[in-house]
Amino acid sequence: MAERLLEVAELEVSFATEDGLVRAVDGVSFALHRGEVVAIVGESGSGKSVTVMTLMGLTRGVNSRFGGSARLGDRELVTASEAELERVRGAEIAMIFQDPISSLSPVMRIGDQIVEQIRAHEKVSKGAAMDRAVELMERVGIPRARDRARNYPHEFSGGMRQRVMIALALSLSPSVLIADEPTTALDVTIQAQILQEVKQLSQESSSGVIFVTHDLGVVADIADRVIVMYAGQVVEQGTLEEIFYDPQHPYTWGLLGSVTRMDRPPPRRLPAIPGLPPSLTDPPEGCHFAPRCPLRFDRCHELPPLQARVPGVAGHLDRCWLQAGDKRDRREVEGQIGLATEAVA
Amino acid sequence: MARFAVRRALSALALLFATSVVVFGAFEVIPSYNPAQAIAGRNATPTTVAEVSRKFGFDKPVYTQYVNTMKLVFTGKVIDYQDDLNVVDQFRKRFPVTLSLVLPAGILWFGMAVVLGSVSAMRAGRLTDRVVMVAAIVGVSIPVVLLAALLLYFFAYKLTWFPNTGYHGLSNPVQWAYHLILPWIALAVLNIGFYSRVLRSGLLDMANQDFVRTARAKGLSRGQVFRRHMLRNSLMPIITMFGLDFATAIGGAALITEAVFNLPGIGQYEASSIGNLDVPPILVGAILTAFFVVLFGALIDILYGLLDPRIRLTG
């Protein structure tokens, strides 16, 4: 197996608010290896962004509380000092954000924004840093990079800005690249190009990529392994094939079932998972998904452990009390994977 | 840029014209307004008053009076009614005093506001922040008259650290500054309070901006993120405020501070002219203030263009 870059164990992040403690991330564990793309999927508010932002120390604040561990090599990130994190950010872990329009400073030239990052970590002259910035911009496919480096973000299109963000993230060849919904704000044709770009560039530099998204189509394109999050917890994780062809958790079935597919006749109604995610200040006892799960039974009031479905298939874990055989029978809805809207049990 | 300058100059002319008409016209509708009587004196006979009225042209229609007065203003020959002094000379003589008060005070209030607002935002929610913000509220709430009087009482009268009142020319810079320190403080405190609060809230908004998060994710230090990414974008509102406050202050709005510290600036002159319904100084003062407001408005717009490349000057 490839070198392990990042190991997250029982990571907990909560925020003190006026309504109580919001448990945004509740015991998340996963690992990232060199050359691998791990996708974290889940709906808005499932804690996927908070998880990755915590790895960079971007969720720190007066009202934040942390638990568990996140190790980058032999460095502990959760308890690292701010000075230590400043050395990690941008150099060892870099991040591409969701909205390329607002993620670049509007009053600084593009080239200067890249130069600034290079010079925050390396003692190089401005000229040398600018040469590297131009080179990076060329690498991510920005034409006339030398001239364009003198432009401001508002003179770039959305797709070009996201390329700048990628150039920025890759500028110090980080071992871990985090992409937080990098294609959500872009139109579909640009999406495909950007995905290709991220995948190719990360392979060239053999870094590990964490790809946060709620778009399963994107996941199918890019991921090697998938982590499914719900209400601050990991409910299932496995390889791309395991998650797409042998999903174990009813929430994953619901997610997969709610995707419209071009190779199937359109459904009468777009399937959706009934109900809303629970409040994170007061999550349900036991399984967080139980209140919305048509297959729940009395045992669901105890929290199921994240465990291997089949002993021996170490990588495929899920958090559900249903028996493997039961699941196989019940995840078929009208001939494909989905979550039945009426309780069958 | 040339287009911008021309358009601004034209709108400035229109504004100055409108200001002069409004100010001049306002006195025509004041019931007790009788400049001939004021010039002739309290005990003048009706014949004398009529003579003065004829000599100064107060018997002419209003528009003729306006045109004549404006002619005098722009040829520099206009005199005030209270002391028969040349108004333009008075303004010329008093302007350095007002500028000596307002310019350093302006630098003081802007600089202090940037420092206090920044400190407060960086330490948001902690003790330093609370202390600064309470102090800012006190500074905003305290009337300038009271503050000036308190400063005089404690620092000039009780502790005798500073001279009592009065103005010394710039020929002796040490005496000049020594006499002006208390007035600078008195004038600056109110604005320090206002500006630091506005800057603080702007900075806190800025802290949640995506590009500030990007800057942190790049591995910049807190100080670098603050200076290069947050402060620059948060300065716009207080620069706008500064332009207008500074313009009105050198146009005479610092009159309370001038009065308490007995500084013979244009604010005092305008105040006494208003008390005497003495039109020429008020007219000149209003035109001057309007001119400064337009001038600083244009300067701010140019500064905006420099601070934010998305803004283009079109006038």
C-alpha cells in the first residue's frame, strides 16, 4: 500500500453557540494515502467542509472545541500551535475553495497573490517567485500567463479563476490537496475540465487529494475511495466500486437513488429522502439517520459502530445494524438502488 | 481622468452657485433681517437707515443684490456688516489658524481610529476590545464643549501642563504645537470614537470573507493576513467619512473647539456672523465649505480607484 499521508482518528469539532453546543463533526476517522483521491460526500451541513477546514486549522476560534486527532506524517494538527500550522498551510496541505469568485482578493493582482504564498514559505526574490507563479499559471492552462499575472481577479472568468486557485494550491507541491466543492460554482463544461486538471496535476505530483462534494457524478469521475457523511458522522466508507455497487447504509442508498441517470428512463418524481437532517445541537440518540430511515427498528436507538461489513474486507465500513443479507434485499427499489419512501418493515 | 476632472469641476460650479443662492435667499425670508439698520447702528434715525440702505443697495430687487454681492465676493472687495472689515482678508487671515487646528487633529483622529479599530477587531470579544469600545462610546457621547472644558480645567488650570488658551503662529513651532495639543485632542476624540467603531465592524465583516480565508489557507501569518487583505478593504468607509468630516471642519465646523480654546479661526468668525445676521461672511463661509466638500469628494473618488481596481473613474 502507498505511503500514508494523513490519518484522522475520532476527530470531533463542536461550536459553542447561543442555542448550545453544535457538534459539527462527531468522531470522524479516515486515512489518505499518496496518489489517492478520497471523496467526502454528504448533504449541506453534514460536516464535510468543517472536517477538512479543521485539518488546516481554519475552524479555530474562541467558540470552537476539538477532540480526537489528525496526524500529517508525525505532526499532530489538532493541537498544533498557530505558528506550526502556518508552516503547514499552503505548503504541506493546500486547499481549493468552492467559490472562485470570492476566494481571491479583489484588490490584488493574480500574480502577486501566488507570489505572496510562495514567499510566505520560501526565501526567494519577488522576481523568482513571479517566474514560478507564471509557470504555475501556464501549467493549469491559463494562456498568456505572463500578461495575465498582472490582471485582477475581476478580469478573469469563473473557470479561469478556479484555475488560478488550483495554481495557488499547487504552488508549493503540497502532499495533501483539499478541494472543497471546487466545481459547484462552475458550469458543467468547465466542471469537467477542472476535474481533469485536479486529477492530472495531483497524479503528476503524487499528492493525496481529499475531494469534498455533494455531487455523486463528480465522485464517480474522480474518486478512488468514498466517505459518506451524515450529521457529523461517517456512515459508510469504501472504494468507489464498493460504495456505488454494494452500498451498505440506507442513507447511501438514498443518496444514490436521488441521482437522475441519463442511461435510465426519467422517473415520474425525482426520488428524495423524506425529512430533514437532525439538529446538531441535539442529535438523536443512537443512529443519526434513524428518524428518517424507513427501515429503522428498536436497535437503532443504540449507536451502531462503524464496522466492516464482511470480516476481511477491511476497507468497506458502515454504521448500520441491519444484517448484510437484509440490506441486499431491501436496497432495490424499482430495479435499482434506492431508499423506499414507505416503511417496508 | 480628464473627463472625470471636467465633469467634477462643472458639478462643483453648479453646487457652489446653488449654495450661494440658497444662503443668500435664506436671509431674505428671515423676518427680523434688516442689514441697513444693523450697519447704521442701534440709535440711527430713519433717514440714516434709508441712506445706508440706498448706499449699500438694499433697496434694489433681491436678484440685483445677489449679483452685486457675488461680484464683490469674487473681486475680494466684500466687507462684513458688523465691523466693516474685508471678508476675504478675514478668511485669509483666519484660515491658517483653522488649518493648524484641523489638519493635525485629522491625522490624529484617523490614525488613532485605525490603531484602536484594528486592535479592537483583532481582540474581538476580549477585554481589550470591550475597553476600547466602551471608551469609543464615551468619546462619541461626550459633547465637544464639555470635553474641551474638562481638558482645560484639568490639564491647563489644575495641572498647568498646557497653556490656558490662545493661538501662536507657526513661526515658533514648539509654542504653536504646545498651544494646540489640547484643541487637537478635543476635536479628535469624537471622530476617533466614530471611526474606530466603523472600522472594527468593517474588519469583523472582512474576517468572514472567502478571500481572507484563502489568505490564511496560504500560510500567511495573522499580521500579513490582516495588513494585506483585511485592513485595506476595510478602510473605504472611514476614508469616505474622513473626506467629508475634514472638509466641513476646515470650512468652519470646528467652531466649538475654536471658541472654547479662543482660537481666532474661521469657525469663530462664521459663528459670530450668524449671530449678527451678517450675510457676507456667512456666504463666503458656505461657498468655501461647499468647495472643500466637492474637492475632498473628488480626492476620495481618486483614492477609491487606487485602493480598488474594480472602480473606474467616470465622474
